[in-house]
Amino acid sequence: MINSKIKGKAGELEFVHYLKEKGYKDARRGQQFCGTPESPDIICESLPKLHFEVKRVQNLNIGKAMEQAIDDCGDKIPVVAHRKNNCNWMITLSADNFFNLIKE
């Protein structure tokens, strides 16, 4: 259990660094205590509409990860940021949310 928490923290920090490289300098890890809109994996004030669930695993069950993001997102848009070893970061969100975002 502790090993998975350490791995989860490392993945979240890696994604925070990625966001900062992309210009989102205010990105940081959220408080990890209860899985609610008040405790997302990542907080980024310059992306206020998004609720990030971060997964850094080799075999991701994207449906389960998205369910977790949806359950925890409140009124924000649930987003799963995920990456395998030696691969680029990917973002998964519903098609409806994607099209709503690009309309703005």
C-alpha cells in the first residue's frame, strides 16, 4: 500500500512539472486525503474548470480512472492525465467536455 502511495505521489509531481513546463506555473499537488472536489490530485488556478485525476501506470483501466474523476470532480470537468513508462502524457475526457472546451 505504501509503495503505491509513493508511486502515486511521484506521478502527480511528474505531471505538475509537466504542466509547469507548458506554462502553468501555478500547478501544484492537491491535498491527498479524501477524494473530493476539495482534494484533487492537481490544483492549477489557471485551469479552474478542470479536475485532474493523475495515473502513472503501465496498465490503466481508463474507465475506472474516469469514474474516479467523475465521482470526485464536483462541478468541474473530470480529466484523467495518464502516462506509461517511456511514453508521453495523455489526457482523457469525455467527447462532450472536449467539444465544450474547444468552443470557448
